Amino acid sequence: QVQLVESGGGLVQPGGSLRLSCAASGAPLAYYDIAWFRQAPGKEREAISCISNSGRATIYADIVKGRFTISRDNAKNSVYLQMNNLQPEDTAVYYCAADPFRLPTTWRCPDGDYWGQGTQVTVSS
């Protein structure tokens, strides 16, 4: 069973950048597809990006496409979310989540069998 820990959140001004990390332990990250979700106060949790276990497939929500980049380094058991041009509406708690990997023919973003505790991102001047 994999355990996930997010880091890298913080306070940033509009237009700034942050890089979130999701570190895995307990099982090789290469066995898992990973998704990043976020939840803003008073709003439902939303999926923003996901990546296959190999890193070959990625998906982005329209609201972050062109600004956020998901990547992974299985040798380091980590997944990253590079966030550029952050805006106040990006303020939320960001979570990474994992599902056991799916085959390419059936691949889709993970629903989240396993979750991290979240990291706060605040975009404010």
C-alpha cells in the first residue's frame, strides 16, 4: 500500500510559480497512476491533472492547461506539479492521489484509491 505526502505549497503573488511534490513510500510509485486534485474553500474537489505510471500519458483540466505541468520521476518515487502564472482562483488545498496503474488501452485519470494529506497554495498580493 502506497503512502503519499505532498509538499511545496505556500503563499505566492499573482503571476508567480510554485512546484508541488508528491512523495511516495511503502510501494514503488511506478505501480501507480497519479492525479492532482484541489479543493478551494466552499467548493467541491476538482481534478486538475493526471499522469500514467510510465509518464507517457497526461491529462490537464482546461482551467490549468498551458500553465501547469505534471511530471514524475519513478526513480525518486515522486510526482511533481509545476504551476506557473498562478492566479487567486488557484488558491486551494492541493492533493495527490494514486490508483494502481491501468493498461494503456483502458487508461484514464485516477479516482484516488490513496490520498496524501494535502498542501495549501495561496495566491494573493
